[in-house]
Amino acid sequence: MNSKLLGCHAKLLLVNSSLSSFCALEYPGKILNQRLQQRYLCRKLRYHVKCKANDSNESIGGPKSWEKWMPKNLFAAEKVFGAIAGTTSSPIAQYISSPTTFLHNVDPRIKMAWLFAFVILPAKSDIAMRLGIVIYLALLSVWVQPTEVWMDQLGRVSLLCGILFVFLGLSTDSAPSLLCSRNPPSSLTRLPTLPVSFEGYRYVIMKLGPLLLTSKGLSAATTAACLTFTIFQSASLCLTTTTSEQLAFALQWFIRPLYHLGVPVSEVILTLLLSLRFINLVFDEVRNVALGIISRRIRWKELTTLETIDVFFTYIRRIFKNIYSHAEQISQAMIVRGFRGDCDSHKVMLSAGSSTLIANVVSLSCLVGLIGATTLSGYISL
């Protein structure tokens, strides 16, 4: 009997050899349906994997294990904001009405001529005249400006000029030349060498390892440093003793002939006037926002580097937002006062202010003497 069943259903044994009961072979259709249903159910299965990380910082896969490797207080943000608030505390490029000094009584057109002279003369004079102009401006700043103003400004400008002098003086001739001399040495030509200067002239003044301070480097360094000092300090003296309306009047008086050449003089003067008014707002906003951050007593040591950078970006974004808000308020105020974009039809009342004859004569005499001394020193050096 068993041999007959094996002979009739040999193929079923090959297909499903794991069946232990030969009685199930009598219903092959039922078994086939069960297999098909199992395959269909397997296809409909969806696997959901849930992972839970350990909350401890000591674990390798923890979400906060990387924070202990991040540096904290990398930028010294507290010192940076303190320096910003301290730098802008003194009136930079702002008019100081009191105490009234000698420069307050000078005509703004004469001050503008002095500014032009301070820009041109250091580049055309020798080292002695450049140093003389620097010393003259420093003494004038000490005499005219308040103590807290000239100490702050002279210190920062002198530091900047000193760094510029060192870098330019030591780097002008320190790099080796790419070109070689084609002249053969005197041992091959059998010609006598050039005699040493009897006046003791030396091109190389000082040597610090690979760095050289030569006459060319000294001239370039003194020119750049003195020109930087004179530009910054003369502009500071002019802005602290002259109102923005007086400066706009002086510039309008100088460039008025350019109106016949098609230059929009009225637009230039109005732009200058708005720019001078806007400088104070910019410094005030930079200082006020920095003081606002300092007053919040942020614990910088507990912040990560990314959080500190985010605070800096928030600081810059807040400054620009406040500045744009002030600009919108200024534009609305101009529209209310009748300005419609035409500078020629909208008259801006400018005046030279009050000036004394003695102050104007003395300042003009000093200006002429400085120009004459610079020209004479140039001829003497030649």
C-alpha cells in the first residue's frame, strides 16, 4: 500500500520533503493553497525598526558625546563686545561744541584747504618734513581736543601707523631679487672696484636675519605711515571742530564751477550732508547693541562655538536692522518737509558759520608757510 502511494505521488515528495505524515499527501490542492497564502502574507509584511540611544554622555553613540570635544569661549566674545563698546564710547568723527577752541573760529573753507594740503604734502616732502607734520598734528590734537578724545584717538592711530611702518620697512627689500646682475665680477674684468662713499652712505640700514631695513624701505614706510596718520588725524580734527553744514558749504564753494561741466553739485552736497549726519547714528547703534548684549550677562563659557557665532550674527543683523530703520525715518522726514527728489528745486540752507578775522589770517599764514617749507626742503634735498 505504501509503495503504491510512493509511486503515485513521487513528485509531491520532491516538492515538499519535510512532511512527516503521508496522510496529508491525499490532499495536494489544500497544501498548495496554504503555501500560496503564506507567500502572499510575507509580501505584505512591513518591518519597523526602532532604535533608542543611550542618554549618557559617556556612551559612544550618545547624541551629546561630541559636545565635550567642541571648544568653548573660543573667540573671547565678552572681551570683544567690551572692546567694541569701549572703542565707540568716545566721539569719533563727531562735532564737539565745547570747549570752544581756536579751530572753531576758523572758516571751514580754510580748513578744507588744510585737508587738501595734508593729503598732498607728505607724499612730496622728505622724511624730516613728514615727521614735522606728524608732530604738528599731534600737538594740535592735544591742544584742541578734550583729554579723553585725543588720548583714545592718538593711541589707536599711532598703533596702526606703527604696525604699517614695521611691515613696510622690513618687507620692501627683504624678498630676494628674481633678476641677477649680468656684469662680471671685477676679478675677471681686472677693473678696480668702485670706491666706498666718503660720506658714509649705506643702502642697508639694519639687518634682522632675513629681514632688511634699507633706505628704500625706510622711505616707503615713512611715507605710508605719515600719510595715514595725517589723513586720519586731520580729518578727525576737522570733524570735531566743524559742523556738517559748514563742511557741506565749504565743499560746495570749491566745486561750484564744476556745475557748468554737468556735475550734479546739489546732489553731491546733499549726499555729503546726509553721510555726515549718518556717521553718528552708525556709531551709536554699534555701541548700544554691544552694551545691550553685555548687560544681559551671557555666560559665554557655557556656550559652544556655534552658539557664540550665532550671537555674533544676531548682533550684526540687529545693527543693520536698526540702521535701515533710521534711514527710513530720515527719508520720511525729508518727504514730509517737501523733498521730492529734485535737489535743484529743494534748497538746502548752508552757511559758513561764525569765524574771526584773526583766526583766518593766522591759519592762512601757517598754511602758506608750510607749503613754502615743503617746497624749499624738496629743492634742498635735490
